[in-house]
Amino acid sequence: MKYICNLCKRTYAPDKTLWRCKCGGLFDLVDFDIRFDLEKIQSRSKDIWRYREALPFAQQFDGSSSVSLGEGGTPMVALSPDLPDIFVKLDFLMPTLSFKDRGAAVLITKAQELGAKFIVADSSGNAGTSIAAYANRAGMECEIYVPDRTSSKKIKQISAHGAKVCPVPGSREDTAKAAQEAVRKKEAFYASHVYNPFFYQGTKTYAYEIWEQLRKAPDVVVVPVGNGTLLLGAYYGFKELLEWGLINKMPRLLAVQAEGCAPIARAFDAMKDEAHPVVNTGTAAEGIAIADPPRSRQILAAVRETRGVVVTAPEAAIPDARITLAKKGFYVEPTTAATYAGFVEYVRKCTSGKLPVDQNLFPSNPFELNHHGTTVVIPLCGAGLKAD
Ligand SMILES: *Cc1c(COP(=O)(O)O)cnc(C)c1O
Ligand SMILES: [Zn+2]
């Protein structure tokens, strides 16, 4: 198993201090032969480790050395009883209350295998919380860099898990720079959900679970996008299922950004291969407010390959979306309400007859009672108790 630079294609053996190519490119993973065993997974507990043969560890890995809090196996239920084709997957029911635990469990297990003792990460909140919890469980020292305006509840959660919280003034990108500087100075393991490709090997279990729960691929998978860690994970996961013949088509990806910070949506609309940095003009969706996402090229390529679209959530619709979801029984944080608001807004466009056919993922309205047609899965990624 090797890191490969996505610019110059140079390869490296994974190592505890390496996180970016000499040329500045980002790493992907190559050369690992993986596939889970259909029979074996049936008899195992419902966490991400049931798919362990498909996770990036040695053949003899039996899961016993994993750094785990029982993450994965989240319920998937109908949005409401009269809407049987719109599913929500409750990833906010994870150990640290967000989907990031899928990635953090795999990444910290790998860090442990590589002998890492000191962990640094940067995050807008939830990834840092998750890394802090797993690093502490593995007995590692941990520092988490966050923008200084991060929700106070997320900051408390990170420090409660035993990490040192380092608030950084300025943009989300300034926070990343501060973390990278600390990694360099302290020779730390950079447990970045953005740069470290092992994180995506954890988030791909999101796709595996949807397939197991639906017994097929849904038509459309909605995903919030900031840095794209769930989007790319879902894409890799479904792609593997397709290669293994377990599904017969890729779901179309409906990526949602926040109106106030939407570099990927802009690049998608302008038919560009890569996003240009934008200025974050403010959004309640702090978890997806990424002005300069390093993996924009991969995100855009994945969406286009599935004949998907990138849309934005109207800022004004976020508070109402949060109330709507809570009334259906799902108390989520504003970033997750934004995902839902983006979906609702996009369905409205589809049914208004104004979209070109190739961009219309919902030719018939999924909100019509007893609709039977397009199956869609929406992730509810972060818990309501994380925010005010
Ligand atoms: C991290 C996060 C996102 C966005 O994920 P990216 O990997 O940045 O695309 C969305 N919602 C919640 C609740 C998150 O924690
Ligand atoms: Zn390179």
C-alpha cells in the first residue's frame, strides 16, 4: 500500500511524518487489494469493522487492534412515514455525534500502526472532536487547531476528550496553516481529514452501509461538501461496490454547499475542473464553510462522473430546515440543516420545469405523498446538541 501524489504521481511508503508530496501535491492511496467477504460481514457486529477486509490494513488484520468506539451501523429511516423514497441516514448518532468518526477510527488506527505518539489536526469543529476522542483512546497526545469563532460547545467537546485546543484567528485556511506549522516544528502525525487519504477509507463505509440497508444503490445520494471527505468516501465506496458487482449503477451525487461559501458550486456552474478560493461571506453552516478546498478537483470529477450536480443551500432557509427536521424527530446542527435546505431548494427547481433534463435528478417530486420513483438518501451528519 502506497501514497501516490495526485500531481506528479511519485509514490511513497506511508510514514508517520509524511503528509504531502515534495511537489506540494496531495496523496491518494494505491496498491491495495481489498474486498470484503459477503458471508463474513453478515455474522459480525454492525460497526465499520465488519468490512475490515476492505479497509486499508494488512491481510492478517482482524480488527482487534483497531481504535474503535463502536462507530458505524447508523440507522437509515424514511424522512417521514408518508415519504418512503426519501431516506435519512442518522450519522449524528456516532460516538462523537458526527460522521467524522468513520474516518477518524481508520486514520487513528493507522497512526497507531505507524507508531505515532503525537497527533495534530485542524478542523472547523467536528473532525477535531473526533480525532481528539480516538487519539486519546489510543493513548496519544493531541493538539487540535480550530478557527477562534468555532461553536463553544465543539471546543468544550474537543478539550473534554483530552486534547489541547488551539484557537486561531482569521480564516479556516489560517487554522490549517497554523496546524501545519506545528506539525513541522514538533514532528507530529498530521491527522488531517483533508490531506490524509486513510480518512476517506473510513468514510467509504457510509456507502457500504447504505447498500446493505437498501439492498441496492439509491438513485441519488445527497452529500454536504466543505472539504469533501464524506463525498469522496461515498464515491469510493459505491465505486468499489460497482466493481465487485454488488450494485449495478452509481448513484448520482447531489452535493450541497452553503450559499455564503460555495467555491465548488461556482466551479461546477462555470464548468471548471478546479475551484478558485472564494471569500466566506458568512454562513450558519460552519461545518461546510471551506473557502479553498484542497481536493476540489477530485470532488468535481467525482460529481461529474456520476452525472450529479452541485447546489447551494439558501442561507435564509437554514433555520427553518432545522425546525422542520426537528419536528420529524431529528435534532441536527445548522450545517446538517443546510444539507436538507439545499436538497429542498433543488427539488423545487427540478419540479419548476426550469432545469435542463440532464441536470434534473428529480423528474417527479419526491415530496408528493406516496411517490414511488427516485430513491434518495440524505445524511444527517451532525447532532443538534453541538450548536446553540
Ligand atoms: C465535516 C462536516 C461536514 C462536511 O464535510 P466535508 O468533509 O468538509 O465535506 C458536513 N456536516 C457536518 C456535520 C460535518 O461535521
Ligand atoms: Zn508530487
